Amino acid sequence: MTEAAMSRWTDEELRELITLWPTHSVSQIVKRLHRPRWAIRSKAKRLRLDGLSPHNPSEDVQADNPPKRRPPQSKMLPRSPRADP
């Protein structure tokens, strides 16, 4: 099997993912399960764990302070063509 092809998830890995998801960041789970970030996120989504956000302190701060939206730009009126002298 090549490095690009991933092995099937074992029952133990699935139990660990389900247990760790609410309390650990995706990065921590990646290190623990030795799987790529995309594999962890995809499996969590397929297991419908995505409704439960993984614990990630930096994302928690961003969630408490969402970025402010820029005010809408005023629409400029089309210029009338200039008459050449």
C-alpha cells in the first residue's frame, strides 16, 4: 500500500476519535491517531461529529469576537461622458 492510500479506520480509532473530538483540537487528534488533518475532519463529518465543535482555544476566542463586517461601499453613479472641447 502506498503512503497516499490510507488504511481503513479501526473500531479503536473510531472510538478514540469520538471520545477526543469534543475535548481536543484537530491538531491534537492528528498527532494521537497519526492520520492527516483532512482524514480526521472528513471522518468526523461523516460520523456527524461536526455539530460538536472540537476543542480549540484559539478558535474559541475567535468565536467570541467575530470579525466586524465592513460597512457597505456606496455605489458610485455612472459618469456621464465628457464632451471634448
